[in-house]
Amino acid sequence: MGHHIELTAADGHRLSAYLAEPMEKPLGGIVVIQEIFGVTRHIRAVADRFAAAGFLTAAPALFDRVERDVDVPYTDVAKGFGYVKALEDHQVALDVQAAIDRVRAAGKVGVVGYCWGGTLAYLTAARTKIDAAVAYYGGGIDRHTAEKPRAPVMFHFGEQDTHIPPSAVGEIKSAYPDGIYHLYSAGHGFNCTDRASFEPASAKLALERSLEFLHRYVG
């Protein structure tokens, strides 16, 4: 369903993105923000799924500033974090904005992020003009609760997530009570079919909830 395109950020940086287009006129636009592993097969499949639901969907390759065509094995977490640490926050924001600008022609825009991307989805809702955000197991959101989203945000967390303790989820809820929160009997990365932590029932329910939310606020 999708193909690779090139985006240009406001500072002139050129990055690739996976663009998935719906069969009919788009209901709106979605930006899918990757995990720490790159625009993997799973992230491309996620983009295809949102396109099948009627959204023009782009998944920007946020590691292109460090190295192009990054696809880190899910078992090599340290390598993934290495790419994240090589980036500046403002660079990532520019690249996400380039993807938002690309899909905005379809109408309203939502951002959906996974893992590292979940935190970026939250920050994008706080810092950028979008219409909705969905954050899947965003580790580190609790460190940014001073920044308040300006668009509705839905959160998905795993109750057995060893990376995000219940106390962190509690902090986010206390700081942002307007959010929509869902907990699942699952661990970190439960949505990813290519990870050992994949939990199909939780992934299915989270997708259904996300689509209902996005249809309400984006299309």
C-alpha cells in the first residue's frame, strides 16, 4: 500500500518517509512515529493499517540525520538508543513537522507514536498544532509533564511494562487528567508483531480504541 518519499525539514535536511495512501479520499492525516529501531517492517505495517482505515499516513525516518536506512534488530536496544542519543530534540521536532506538513493536505492531523515515538507524540501535542495524539508505551513522558498537550491525547500502557513503572503512569495521570488512559495485561512493546512481547489481544483492542479516537478528532 505504501512507498518511500523524501521530505525536507525547515532547516533543509532531507529525510525519507514511508507514505501509505488510502484507496479513497483521505479522512485526514496521520504521522506514525517510530520506536528506537527505525522505520521497521512493523512500523510500515502500522502505517498501512492506518491508511486502510482511511488516513493518509506518513512514517518519517527520524534517524536519517545520523544514518540512512536504519533498521535495528529488536534485540539490540543499546544500538537503538545510540541513534536516539545522537540526535538533538529540535532536529527531531523539525523532521516530525515535515511529516505533519506532508499529510496536512488530507485535513486534520493526528500523531501516533510507539515507545520513543510515544513520548514524541505527547511532546508534539504539547508543542505543535495537531488535532490528536496517541502514545503507545511512551517511556519518559513522566519527565515532561510540565508541558501540557494542546490536543486530545490517548495513552496505552502495559501493566507488566518493566520500562514504565505504575508510578510513572500515575504521575502522568495526575499532571494531565484530561488524557484518555488504557492499561493492558501486557508488557512493553505489546503492539509489535516482531517482538517477543507482542500480545495480540491487547494490540487488537488498542488499535480499535485508537481508530475510534482518531476518527472522532481527525476524520
